[in-house]
Amino acid sequence: MLRVDKLSKNFRSFQVLKDIHINANEGQIYGLVGSNGCGKTTLLKHIIQVFRQDSGQVYFNDQVVGERSEVIKDFYYVQDDLFFPHGSTLNSLFNFEGLLYDQMSVEKFNKLTTYFKIDPNKKLANMSKGQKKQAAFVLAMSANPKVLLLDEIVDGLDAVIRRKFWNVLIKDVVGNNMTVIISSHDLKELDNICDKVGIMHEGTIIKEEEMSSLKENLKRVQFAVAEDFEGISGDEFQIVKRIQVGKVYFMTLRGNVEAFRKALEERYQVLIFDELAVNLEEIFIAELGGAGYGTEELDA
Amino acid sequence: MEQKNWMHKNTGKLVVNGLKEKRSWFLVSFVILFITVVIIPIITRSTIREGFIIAGIVEVFFLVFINCMIDFSYLHDARKLGYYASKPMTDLQRINATLVINLIYTAVLIGALYIVSLFIETNIYMSLNDVFMVAIPWLLAGILTAGITGVLTGNTIAASLGTIINFTLPLSLLAIINYFFRIVEDITVGFSSNMMFNLFVDKVYRIDILYFVKYAETGMSWSYWLVLAGILCLLYGLLLWLSKRRKHERAGELVVSDGYKHFIAIIIATLLPIAFSAILWQVGFIGKVVNFLILFALAYYLINAVLEKSFRLSALTYKLFGGFIVFFVLFLGIVNFTTSRFEGKVPEASEISSIYVGNSQWIYRQEEEGRPSESRQLYNATEDFMRSASNVNVYDDPETIDSIIQLHRQLIKDQSYYYGTTVMISYYYHNGEVLHRHYNLTETESYEGDLDHVLKEWVNTEGFKRIRMPFIYEEDYLTDKIISDLRLHFEGERYQEISQGLMDRLDVETLRRHLRRDLDFYLAECDKCLQFAIQGKDDYWLYDYDYRSYDRPATPSSVEKLYYLEITFEGEQNRKNFMSIRVTERFESTFQYLETIVQ
């Protein structure tokens, strides 16, 4: 299990990470989502030990992860802003990284380059942004890491390539019990593959939960009533968000949907009532809204 | 479990990989060296001489510098750093691999140059081995310095400048120390910054050893290897310490270490006013201090503004500025307090074995049988050395010692005179101790001090005359010498050389009598005679401004008529001495005598 415990970091007087807690199990894909500039990349760079924390620790299977620890040999980080050494090809880079990672697999490398249709002898500098992302991903997967940190990995990729990415990733997570931490803005993508989500805001994890549990706790309903809707309250539910489109209201709720429905029916004549599926985006907006993010009105 | 190894287990392969990536650099470097060290000398039909090898070494310095900057540039770019630092290799292992790659690159280039140097003839003035002996430690220390600076900075251009600053840091510190010595000289009457500086460099701060220049003179020795190992260990230890403390997140800033940033800001801000002080030499002490503080404050602000990339500086920057000012003021106060009790120190005559009075701190002793010629700095010259020196006067008779002590007391009271000059007084005690004093006399218009009064006492002692002007006042001067050559030049309306038959016509004993008469008269008057008194042995170059009755002329040649008399003596073991006397019409008796000779 990868555990981040009370990790804090100051960049001069600005506290960029505050008491971060993360728990990602083996064989789990952990989605790290958050507002812009909330510290996702900084957190990933602390986990991989590019940056050194002021306080707190990172543990992997109860062993401390440090720059000099043995366990970090099983970590692989793919950064958002990719870099490849000057003049390198995927092949030359594979050979270079083969000197650093013990589990580098040539079979997997060959299989993946074929799957993604990448020329391993082409200079990486001459590749497109999407091809570079694929190249970096191929190298990462070929290293067979136990912990894979992916920063905005599917950003800029087309839907087909994304699907390929997830196929390879899910197969490896299941097959090799790999722990994956993905930071992304594309919540719809993460929605489909994440087992667990950590929501970051202003340097803290404001919510960390299994995806299934998150979706259970947060509900989305649509309804229409005969009268003018003036609001509703109850002990067993809490309205997180409310949108009105014509006579139809869309509400995000925390708590018991049935209790909400009963309360609604007691007060109004309900014309329609449906429970909708909750996606990660809804959860994200709801949670950050609770933290005061994005709640400002344009006219305010 | 922690990795304790300083080197990655695949360092060998990583280094080979790194060297392969340097293939183009190897090729370019060899082409540059081949053209400049081999081809150009052939085309220009010049044999391959030392100059081309030295040019090659300079090129190697440049190439190694560029390569170090490129190889450590991963520390200065967030993308590169994110890639390399995320790999399972510690910072130290990565730095070590980079160092090894650059050491191999350097060794190959220097090795190639050394092989070429084996095939060339060197002249007697320079041994190429000496050049390599200095260049190799410089290159090794330079690579480590580049590594240290790379770790301290977050920008490759800043790292380039920082490497040069760090490599020359011992010299910069020396310049600052020298400036502080000059302040001590300004505060304390009688102290010599020059002497303190020379003593400091000779005994404490061995910059010649630090930069291996000494070994180019003395040759290879065990201390060479010891110093080299010490310096490399120190630099590597520093690199190790700094790399553990580096804040990678600050990559992209000019300097990532706040401590280094403040240190370098203070060093450069101190050096700039020191450089300016060269043009402020005429300004008084208070003016110098005020100028220093103003220029320091300005330079400190600007350097910090550049390093911070902001015109608003941090509170710590202001605190450090305040700290430096406090240190500077404390330094002035402490120096003033601790040295003031030495200012008035004048020994008792009974304690003194001999005294040197002069204006030279460079002491020269001629070659004698079984003893080569030698020169020393005054602070380093023993009493015996001083007594046997050729260019200085050491007085030891009680009457002269008494009069010099009176002169010294007067110099302590007042450091002004008709003209500006420097006076050194060195006391050699019976118990072996030495006391050096140094006075810079400033030119004062309408000077009315008493220095000439005490000076007259001194220059009219027999001891002074005998020691200062032995040719004229030492009775036995000529007994073990013969005059092998005599030349006389006349300068008047036209220049004239009158050497024909001079040996027959000019009687040296008569000449000495006339000179003695003239000098007795001059010394009895002692008008502005300080400069003449402190000149070297048998130096009769008497300027016109040494006479009170004359206005100071622009140049000595403004005198209408004068004779130059040049005498060459030959003593034991055919040792030759040369002396020239400038005889103006003020040397009335001698001048008349020479007129009769010429006619």
C-alpha cells in the first residue's frame, strides 16, 4: 500500500502542501483530482522524491520512501511536461532506463511499441505531443513498476489512444497488482477507471474515498412540481447543488434520497421524479463547492 | 532499507552511455586541438612551441567548462530535473556519474595535449611540465567547482557566472582582506598595509599553494599531492553537503540557495567599491569609508534585485545589510581601539641593535663568494640580511640611533611634509625582536613642521654619513677597489659626453673631497632633505626640490647645467659596482672641479 502521511511543504513562505494524507492500495487506480494549482503535480513529485518534504512521510508497504530507499526503485513517474534527453530515440532511452530499472522488460517494450505503432528508432524530438505521451507511457509500462505515477497522461490524446492507454493500464494493474496514481483534469476519463479518488484543494486533500462509496453518498435527482418550488429541508438529506431548467429542477444531494422524495411529496404535488447517475465531475464540483471553490456568481 | 552507495551499481555502464552521448563533443574537441596545436604551427612554418600547447590548454579549459555547464544543466530546468530526479538514482550518484564523465573527457583531451608536448622542444624559460602541473589541478578543481555551482544555482547562465566567481573566490577574498588592511593602515599611524598583506599572504593565506603556482617554481613534491588531495576532498565534501540540501523545487531561479545568494551578494557588493577605491586614492579616510558604504549599499541592492528578480527585497536581505554595516563599524572601532596603543610605541635606544630607515620594502643582497644573490621583503629580512644588503642603510651607532628615535617621535606627531613620501623605520632589538613602522607623509603647502629640525640632527651624524654615503665619507672605501671606468656627461645647452682621458685627469680623492664639502654644506642646511636621507646607499640623485630655496621644478632637466658622473668600481672576485652622481651647480665645489677637468 502507498501511504502519504501528514506531508507538508512550503515554497518559501507559501504552504503548497498541508498535512496531506493518501492511502492507495495495491492493484488500485487512484485518481488525484483538484482545482488548478492545488498542488497535484507537487504532491506527485514529493511521492517520487524529486522534491523533499518539510515534514511527513511517504510509505510503501510500510517502508519509508526516500531518495535513497530501495523501494523507490519500484516507482516510475511520467510527468505532464515531458522531457527526453537530446537526440534520444525510444530505443536509446529504453537502453538507458534499462540501466536504472531492474524489471525493464524488452518483450513488453516490443509488444507495446507494436500496439501503439511507435517507431522505436525515430528521434523523440521529431514526434508529436501525442506520440511522445505514448512513448513515455510505453517506457513506464516496460519498467514494470509497482507504483506508477501519471501526471495528466491522457491530456491531448485522441479517444482511440486513450482507450488503448486504459486497456494496457487496467490489464497491468490487475495482472501485476500495480498501484497507479493518476492526476488529471479529465474527470470523465477517470470516472471510468479509478477505484479511489483523492480530491485536492489549496494544498490539502479535502476528500479521499473509494469511487463506489463516493457515488453512494452523493445522489443526483431531477424533478418537477406543480407549484412554485420554494425549497425544502430535512434531517436525513442535504442539498449540495440546485439547478433549474424551466420547470425541471436538478439537485445534487447528500444523504437519503427516499427521505428527500417523501419530504418533497409532503409539501408539493410532484409531477416527475427521477434519480440520476452521479459522475466524478458532479462529485468534484460538489466537493469543491463545499470548500468554497467555484461558487462565485458572475454578477456578484 | 537505504542505498548507501555513492555510485549506482551500473555506474560503469551509465558512464559509457554518457561518453557515447559525448561523441560529437570528443570529435569537435579533437578537431579544435588538432587545428590549433598541430596544423596552424605547420602552416605558419612555426615549430610547435609551448605557446600553442598553452593555447590548447586554454581551449581545454573552455571545452571542459562548456561541457560541465551542459551536463549539470539538468539541475536548472524543471522538465529535465523532473525526468532525471525521478529515476531510481540518488542525486549524489547522478552527480558522481556526471563528474566521472567529465573527468574522463578532460583526461583524454589533456592526455592528447601532453603527448603532443612530448614531441616539442621547450626553451629554458618555461617547462611544459610546470604548466601541466598547474593546469591539471585547476581543471580538477574547476570540474568540482562547476558541480558545486550547478547545485547552488537554478539557471545555467547563473551557474556559468557562479563557477567563475567561485573559482576565483580565494582571490576575491584576498582583495577584500587587502582592502581591510588598507583601512587598518589609514586608521593606525605607522602601520603598513603592504607589509601586513605580504606577511599575511606569505605566512597565513597561501594563495600560491592554493592555486598551485608555487609548484611551478619549486617543482613536484609530496606537498603538491597533499594539497591537491586536500582541495579536491574539501570541494567534494562541499558538493556532497550542498547536494543533500538542494531545493529542487527552486530550479529556474538564478540561485536556489539563499545562503549562497546572500554570501555572493555581499562578496560582489564589497568588491565593487574596492575596485572603485583605486580612483579614490586622493580622498581622505572618512571620504573613503563613506564612499565604500554608499557604493556597497547600491551594489548590494542591485545584486539582490537581480538575484531576486524583484525590486522589493526580502527582510532577511535588509537584515544582512544591517549586519554587514554593524560588522564594518565594529571592525573600524576594534581596529582603532586595539591598534592605538601601538601607534606611539618608540623603543629605548638601549634596546636597539640597529635601525633601518629608508623607503624601500624590497631588500636586495648581491652575490658573494659561496652565496647567491637574494632578495627579500622587509618583513622577512633578518638583521644579518639587512646588514649585508646592497640597497639599504642600517645604522647601529648610538648617536645615530638616538637621532633616528627623535625623528620617529616627530613622525608619530605629524605626518605632513613639504612633499609626499614614504618612510620605513625598522628597529632590530638586541633580543632578536623586530619593530617595523611605516609612514606616508602627505604633501602640505606652506609646511611649517619641525621634521627638518630633527632630520638635521640625524643627517649630520657621522654614522649617517658613513653608512649612507660610504663613497664619500668612508675613509677606506677605495682600499679594496679600483675604478675600472669613469664617464662624464654634460647637460647644458647641448649634451656632451666627456670620457676621453678622464681617468688620467680626474683624481677620485679630490672628487671625494669636493663632494664631501658640498654635501656637508647641504646636510648642514638640510632644507627638505628627507628624501635624500632615506634614499639607498650611495644614491646621490639630489632633486632640486630638496632645496628649500628652489621652487619645485617640473623635471630635473629644467636645471640649466649639470654633470652626470658615472663610476664603475671593481672589487674582490671582479665584482663590479656602478654609481652615478648628478652634480648640479648647487654642488658648487664639485661642479667647479669638474669644470676644470673638462677644460
